[in-house]
Amino acid sequence: METLLATYAIAALAVGAYAARLVIGTGRLSRRLRQLHTQVDRKPEQLPAKRIA
Amino acid sequence: MRARESVRSLWWLIQKDLTRELRAQNAWPGMLLLGLVLVFLLATQINLPLEQKTRTVGGLLWLSIFFAGTLALERSFANERDTGCWQALNLYPVDSSLLFLAKMVVNIVSLAVLEIVLIPAFIVLTDVPLLARPGPMLLIAALGNICFASIGTLLSALTAGLRFRGGMLALLLLPLVTPVVLAAAEATRIVLAGEVDPELWQWVRLLAVFAVVFTIAGALLFEFVMEE
Amino acid sequence: MNGPPVDRCSHVTIAAGAVVACLVLTSLLMIFFIAPTESTMGDVQRIVYLHVSVAWCGLAAMVAMGCCGAMYLLRRRIEWDFWSQAASEVGWLCATLTLITGSAWAHEAWGTWWTWEPRLTSSLVLWIMYAGILLVRSSIEDPHRRGRVGAVLAIIGVADVPLVLMATRWFRGVHPIAPEMDPQMRLVLLVSVVSFTALFAYLIVLRRRQLELSELAAESESSASCASGMPRLSHSQLT
């Protein structure tokens, strides 16, 4: 019985960890994209002066 | 005629590689040395009665050939990458499948050379009469070579440009040639057992199917590999 | 410039996620409470529902990877490689779970954690294939080169899997026979397979979405850094 429960628990943990990574990673990327879009839409005068590398 | 030109190109490509190998001796010495070291190590470890040795030697032989052969396979494209010959081959006005077949034939020859050295070495060190039935053994060796060479040529071209290419080739090749090693080892065991077993032909058929599938796959996929 | 495209999909994604979660929950309830207890092995036999599901998903993911790889080679659109990458990761996860569940089963059925039984052997070979493909992919920087190499490896993998299955079966002298299964068990098995396939397919879709967003973010980064100090260049001028 322990083997059965342990097996299902391990599977749930593995899948859960992968899914959590996906959800968190996608959330971060969406936020970053939204940030970048607002940054790009601002007029040049509004942006801090930046040195061109 | 196009067919005749193709055959001529193929022959030229094969000759070029074999000549270079015989003159510069890039891959064969290392391959043969590794093979002999493996045979020696394995032979010292199987200190068993002859009957049991006969059952295990087939697998050990094919593993030695696989590992030593991977060395030669890896070198078959590595040299061209390093000397800039890769780009020249890409420009050569010949179908990529012919390039693949040429390399595959050269690799088959390399594996045959390896077997010519390793099989007698095994016979001497383990007293197992591997060549008691030379006909079937030759068939197994020939098919095994075609199988290794087909998939090995494709993969070695693929990994030639990567970091850690030698390690990558062995890592990728090992699981993919599992059916070949299993089939060749089992077929060798049956041949050595001396029976006329229908099971032998089942394994030989598997080797044949593998050889056909991967020669065709290699010829078709090679153009995508050569793209760089 | 249009608003970020990300929000449009999230409602559908959440709804689909809820459906998948319900399916998986239903199948788990059926596995533990509805499936009859097997006579010889007892409760531990319930591992088989998970084992068969993940084994099937591992194989299906390999086939999906091969098909997406082939589509990439034909069409050269990077989106196909995103699908291939996602399938390879989820496939590796499934292969790992197949080995774990198979090993647990072997321990309960035969008292040993490992045996060279054809299914376990071919699962191990599949696992190594996945691991090798993922390793090679991660070592290539250029996305199109990665797509090309990944596609060729995936196609070779798909061609090889049937041969591996045949060879390992014959090696142990086992010929495939459909096991006798109670009809209720068969039902639970079917539900498990369907729900776990849905789960892993959903994970693949999520992962592909993440890869796509990652690429969009990388493109936006380059246009944002240009816009802050210079007249904005178009994407084609940047690449």
C-alpha cells in the first residue's frame, strides 16, 4: 500500500513541479512583455537619456 | 548519363576518404587500439567455463565493436570540419544522399577492418570458436556494419559541429543502436550454440529491416544535416 | 502599437486547465475507489493505471516530436520547433514516470527494483533517447540550428522506437498477449489514459506558449533598448 501511495505521490509532485514552473514562468514573461510594450510606446522625450552602447 | 556520373562521384568520394585514412591514419589506429584494449579487458574478466563464455562472448564482441567503432565514426566528419573541407563538400555539385552513401561505405570499411582485428583477438584470448560457422557470422557482421554505419554516419555529421561532440555521439548512438547490439549479440550466441534455429533468422531479419530503414532515413535526412 | 497579445488567451487557457483538472481528479477517484482490487497483487496493482497512461504518453510525445520536427524541416517556421521542444520536455517527464512506476510495480510483483523485462528495458532506452535529445538541444544557441538538429534527432528517434520495442520483446522471448482484464478495470484504464493524455497535452500547450512568449520578449527587449535612445528600428532592420 505504501508503494502505491508513494508512487502516485512522486508522480503528482513531479507533474505539479513542472506545471508550477510553467505557470510562474509564463506569468513572469507576460508581465515583462507588458512592461516592454509600455516602455516602447512612450515618446522619446519622456524616456531617460540613455547612452548608445 | 546521370547515373554513371553519380556512380563516378560516389567512387571518387569513397576513394578520397579511404586514401586519406591510409595516408594520414587519423581514425584507424585509435579505433584499433581502443578495440584491442577493450577485448583484453573483457577477456580477462570472463573467467568462466567454455560453455558459459560461448554464451556471453557475442554480446562482448559487439559492444567492443560499438565503442571502438564510435571513435572512427566521430572522426569521419570531425576532420572535415576542422580543415574546412565541410564547406567544400557542401559546394560540390552532388546530391547530399550520395555524400551520405560515400561516408557510410567508408565507415562500413572501417568497421570491417576493426572486426578483422578484433574477432581473431577474441578467439585467441577467450578460446571461443567464433569462426566455427563463418557464413552466418559474416552475414551478421555485414548487416551489423551496415546498421551501425548508416545511423552512425548521420549522427556523426549531426554532432560534428557541437560542443563535446565525441561524448554526444556515443550518448545519442547508444540507445538508438540497442536493437542492433541485441540482435547481433543474440544471433552470434545462436550461431555459436551450433543449432539451426529459426530464431536466428528472426534476428537477421531485424538487422536487415534496421539497415534498410536507416540507410533510407540517412540518405533523405542528410541534406538537412549538411546545411551549415 | 497593439496591446500585448498575452491576455487574449488566458481565459481559454484557464478554462481548459479546469477541464483537465476535473478529468484527472475523476480518474484518480475511479482508480482508488471504483476499480476492483485485483486478486493476486492486491491494491498495489492500481499502479498499472498510471504506468500504462504515462508509458503511452511517453511514446505519443515522441511521435508528436517527430511530426513537429518534420513540419519544421518542411516549413522552417520556428513555431514548429517550439512544439517539438515542449513535446520533448513533457515526453522526458513521462518517460521518467514510466521508469518509476514500472520499477515500483517490478518491486511489488517480483521483489526486485529492476529486471530486464521488455517493457522496462524499452522504457529505459526511450528515457536515454529523450535525455540525449534534450542535452543536445540545450547545447545549441542558434534557434534555427537547434530546430534543425532537434528535428533530425526526433525523426530518427521515432523510426527507432518500433525496432527497440521489437528487439526487447524478442530478447526476452515475450510475445504480446492482451492481458485478461475485468471490464470495470478496463473502463478505469481507459479513463486514466484519456485524462492523463489530456493533462500532458495541456502541459505541452502551456510550455509552447511560454517558449513563444520568451521569443516575443527577446524581440521586444531589442526594440525597447533601441527606442530609448535612438529612432526606433523595424524588426527587419534589427536582425
